[in-house]
Amino acid sequence: MRVVVDFDLCESNALCMKAAPEVFEVRDDDFLYVLQENPPEELRPKVEEAVRRCPKQAITLED
Amino acid sequence: MIGDEPHLPYDRPPLSKQVLAGAWEPERIALTPVGRAIDDLALDWRLGVAARSLDLGARKLELSDGSTAGFDGLVIATGARARTLPRQPDLEGIHVLRTLDDCLALRRAFDATPSRVVVVGAGFIGAEVAATARERGFDVTLLEALAVPLQRVLGDTVGALCADIHRDHGVDVRLSTGVSGFVDDGRGQVAGVVLSDGATLPADVVVVGVGVVPNVEWLAGSGLTVDNGVVCDETCLAAPGVVAAGDVACWYNPRLGEAMRVEHWENAQDQGAHAARRLLDARDPYAPVPWFWSDQYDRKIQLAGRSGPGDEVAIVDGSLADRRFVALYGRAGKLVGVLGMNRPRPVMQYRALIANGASWAEALAFAG
């Protein structure tokens, strides 16, 4: 799967980081960094949770 | 799926921001499940229909269109409605903001270029409406009955700062000021508000943002316990086969050791899912650290935990002057809350500390 973040929508609420810290990190500069754009399949449930939790619906998953 | 609004489910936070500002149209806020179309859920939708009563014994609901709906599992998620002021008159130009229809009516009022917008209540909805109105270039007055906005939740220092941020942007903020009446222009349109200090403020748009009331009246006589919402146990169960979730649910949160009703977006989402799993017999408790956010101008306020009056407050990161900081809230030797203004990363970190039961000393040590 491929993780795509719309950075025009992202406002660094950091809920994605809470749901899938292996994939999403909001750093001290307040910006979101996608640590793995193509995370392994076993992370799918966490990544889908991050997609659901984003208050701005800024994350999409492409297969 | 029974809903009193005529719309399919939609996201409420943009109603005080992007949709009200005119940046987004309603289609943009439709809620869809992740990776599927909403039609894939094959739901029987009863929209624009309210539940009127519940017969627990017969496992049946009576609806406002005269029909009934039988069930073996019931999720009560009837939410809350906007509170109005005592003796609030039915005048054109006085608005509340809870639903999409409220938002579009207010947006139409904004599109008519009001000469002054008065927002009553500097809670998060009132504050966001004031910010959106100000960013559209209107003269805005923000009234708050308390000495400090959200005093019980933010404390005096952070609360006062929130008022100052509105002043930074040219909003006329009046603290310790309530509304004692409205001025009618004689043709059913609001012309002003009468303040508690006796002054009259001309206004052609008034937005009343003084909180919400849980929609529980329909449950009178049902046998369910109603006390600040539908009372549930720690798994969100209100009665056999009946769960509640979201703004209407008052459940026992074992992580915080108290019964609570939470009006936050994230809770509606998480508790809804948890309640559904409870109906499917999952027995784990619902024990979140509540979290929410508010966007006002270019400031993002995030609050996690459960702060209250009398909590110790420590500014541990950044500064109030920079409008970028982290404030910690402590009670009885424990970290109970964290507020961040444009500091998302530490808020998530302190949220985890709260979840793990960190002491006040541990929290301050983490702050370094």
C-alpha cells in the first residue's frame, strides 16, 4: 500500500502519529513526516486507523 | 440508521470554519467509511425522522413520522442540540450553530455583509465563529459571561490569553458580560443586544454559542437512567442490547475514575465504534484520554485529558507571548491535562503520559 498525505489539508493534529507511530511522525518543527511511504502489510490496520482518525481527512491509501 | 436531520452523516467541525467561511461546500464534509462507499454498508436510512419514545420491553422505537422500528440491538447516538439563552426571542438574525442547516443559514447572513456580528459565548464554537467572521472582515464583538473564556477548563492564565488572541485580530472582546435582552427592529429582525452592564450594542447578526443540551427527552419513561445524558457502564452499555455513544452518552471512564459526557469529535468517532463492538459482545472498557482541537485564526489549540477548576497550571514549553506553548494541568499529584497552542508533538507525548498515569513530578521531569 502507498500512504499519501495531502499537505494542504494536514494541520499536524498528530492523531496519525498516535495511531501508527511507525509510519507518521510530527516532529518538533510541527511538520508531519511520513516515515514509510510503503509500509508493510501487517501495518495496514494501524494505517487505516490513522486514515480514519485524521480530523482533516488528509491521508489516503493507494493500493 | 435513524436521524432527525435530512442529511446523510457529515463532519461537524468544518461548520464553524471552512464551510462557514465559504471555502468548502457541504459535499466536502460528507462522512464515508475508509476504503468503501457508504452504499456498501447497505443501511436502511430513515432521515429527517426523530425518535419519539423507546419501549425497552417490546424492543421498539416510536418515530416522529408515526412509524415504529423494532430492534434487537440499539445504539443511542442522538447527540445534543444548541442551548439558547433564557427568553431568547424568535427574531431573524439570531442564530445558533450545530447543524449543517444552521451553518448555511448563518453563511447566508454573512454573505449579506452584516454591519456587526455579535457572538454570545466564548467557548470553542463561539470563538471559532468569531474568528471566521473576523477573517471575513466583519466587525465582531465576542461576549463572555465569565471573567475568562472557558475558565473552568483552561484556567485564568490560558483563558485570558485566548481572549487576547481575539483582540490581536481586532475582535471587540467583552468579558464578564452577558446578554439580558435583544432589540427588535419592529419587523421581526434583530437590531441589537442589551448587555448585562446596561449598554445596548447594535447588531444585525447574533450567534448564540452557549453550549449544548443532550437530546434525552425522548427517553423519558423508557426505563433507561438519564442523568447528564444516557447513563452507561464502562463498556458503554445502558441496558441489555442498548448502548450509547457520543455527545449523549454519560459513561464511566475507568482510566479517569469518573463518569463523564464528552462533546468532542474524536470521542464521537471512537465511542461509536466501541459501542457497536459492545453490541457484538466485546466486553473491554472504553477508557480514553479525551482529546480535542480548536482552530482559531492561525492558532491550533489542542487539549487532552480532563482539566478542572483549581488545577495547578505550569507553562512548560514555549511562551504565552509567542502564542506557542504547552500548559500542563495537575491535580492531587497527577498530570490530568495538557493544552498546546501550535505544539502538536508535545501534546501527543503528554497525552500518552496522562494515559499511563504519570505523576505531576514525572510530567515536569519530562518537560526538563
